[in-house]
Amino acid sequence: MPDFVAPKGVPDYVPARSRGFAAVRSALLAAADRAGYAPIELPVFEDTALFARGVGESTDVVSKEMYTFSDRGGRSVSLRPEGTAGVMRAVIEHGLDRGPLPVKLVYAGPFFRYERPQAGRYRQLQQVGIEAVGSDDPTLDAEVVAVADEGFRSLGLTGYRLEITSLGDRNCRPAYRELLTAHLGGLDLDEATAERARINPLRVLDDKRPHMREMLADAPLMLDHLCDACREHFDRVRAVLDRLGVAYEVNPRMVRGLDYYTRTTFEFVHPGLGAQSGIGGGGRYDGLMAELGGQSLSGIGFGIGVDRTLLACEAEGIPVGQRARCDVFGVPVGGTAAADAVAVLLGQIRRAGHRADMAYGGRALKTAMKAASGSGARVALIVGDQELADGTAVVRDLASGDQRTVPLAEVSGAVENLLGD
């Protein structure tokens, strides 16, 4: 047993699985980039009040799961449990909402929640998220959903399911809240659930306990009490998704775990992940910016779990990130002069955009060639004493075994020809 191990609930990603993790993250980011979302980098910790106000004090995230501590100045700060509140803070602070709208941003990185660790549920979770701020156009809602769907499709995933609903807005939700509160008042709730119902009754619908699901079977549903504007908005979102070819199911009982969601709300689930089946989700948050001290602008976004998406790929047997470690492998045979010559050649090859590695430490030819094969490289460059004397290198096609000796000045061109075949 080593002296130190990673904290409980915090996964390491090491080769070769780390290549799959990186490939998943890159695919999700690329889907956002193709839709015009610009990158934003956020602090890993923020003022605790930002999350209390932005995420909601009644949520499990704020009330039970945040890593909160006092810094040396006595300020209460928290490791970020999600990304939207931090993005809104940055948009307000830097005046991005004063420029062209919508503001479209994408981010990636670790987020932190003190949860019970289990498969796909970590205390340090990795996410890719996007936010589109400044437009309430239903087409934008559909775009955000479609970006996530495209990211999953680009990885080859097919076994996931998209569920969507509408949570209404400030016009129709108060009346629904009264109906739901009255219904919950007639149920025999435990003390903790009753308190949650008092603060935010919609959160009770998110209760996963079987006996609570049974008790809530006849609870009124938000979809049945939407105002005309919210109904029209939801219908248009669905119409655009239909035209985009994005398959979905309407789930009238969906309640996301954050308080700021309004109108369009969605979640991607993958049955191959077991109990923790969610791989990403999001929704519209039309009052969040004003709640955080900014303009009264609408917004919509999502957060996709990189960890869980990788597990989904593995569940479907999709070989993400399983490419060769390098394209070209250098094999110096002899002393330091040969090693230096190979290093120079590989530097040229890397500058040309190819991945290159070499055998270090004066390995014997047989051992070095075994390392070349193990690297997955297509091409081996071999330089020994004779090649040094002649100003040449041996370029070997590791797939066919064919090789030829070329002048050092022509090595890059010979490698390009082989890699281009």
C-alpha cells in the first residue's frame, strides 16, 4: 500500500484510460465550438453567497454538498459545485451583457460536491458546460440541447435518452406552487421533507425514495398548468428539435436539482450507467442574472459530466481515445551523437504537426524496436554510427516492414509520404 492515495471519491485518470477521458472532453468542447461558443475560464472557488443565492439554499448542493471554508481573511468561500452561477458572475462583472447578445460561452473543468461516492458519482466531478445569455428565443433553447446531443453523437453514443419538460415562469409557477403546496399539505411528510416543501415545494418532486414516489403519484404537474406564453415557448422548442432530428421524450415529472431553472429543462440519461444514469442536463434560468445583481436577462445552458459520458462510452463498448501514442518513433543506435541526431529530426517532425517519441537511455536495437512497435507508431527512424557517418537515416514503415535510407535533409518528406498513405 503506498503512503498516499487520492482522496475518497476523487478519481485519477491515468494512461490508457486518460486518453479516453481527454477524447470525451475534446468532443464535447468541439461541439460547442462549432456552434460559436467562446471559452471562459472560471475560478475554482468563489464567495459562498454566490452559490447560496444563485443555486438555491434549499438544494442539496448548497445545504449538504458544498466544500465551504474560511480563508485567511475570514471570508467564506466554497469550491464551485456547478458552473452557471460563476459564469453569470463573470458576465456581470466584466460587462459581457453590455455587448452583442446572446453571450455564448463554454467552459470545462472540475467541480466539487461532497456526495456518497459510487460509480459515476464523484466528489470531484469533471464537466463541460455552455451558457447562452441574453435571449429568450426558443430556437436558442433547441440549439443548446442540440449541441449536447451532437457532442454525444460525435463520440458514437446511441444508447442515451433525452428527456425534456417545461417548469413554467414567474407568471404561471406561483399558481402551480400553491396547488402543489396544498397537495403536499395533505401528505404525511417527514420533518426534513416538510421543511423542503416549505422552502421550495417543486424540490419535493425530485425525491427518489420509492415511498415518496408513490405518495406523489397524484401530485399536480407543471406541464398541465403552463401559461399560454410558456406553452407556446415549449411547443416551439419541441418543433425545432423535431426539425433538427433530435429525439426526445417529454417527462412531466422532471425536476432538476437546482432552483434557478425555468421553462425549458432537460436531462440526458443512459441506462447503461445504473442508478446514476444522468450524463448531462440543463435548462433555462430567466431570473438568475437579476438575482445575482445584473440585468434582467434570460439564459440557458447545460452541464455534461465527462466522467459519466466516458462510462457511457465504455458501457457501449465505444473505443474512445484509443489512438496510437505517437506517429513516429526514433531509434538511436550508438552513443550520444546518434541520440542527438534523432532528437533534432523528431523536433522537425513535431513542428510539422506530427506526434513523435524516441527510445531514451541507449537501449539496444532490439529493445528499442520493441518499444517502437509498442508505441503504435507508423514510422520508425533509425540512426546509427554508419548513418551518422553518411548523413542519412533509415525510415521504416512499421506496418509493412519496408525501409529505405534517405539523406537527413529528406527525412521529413519521407515521413510525410508514409503518414499520408
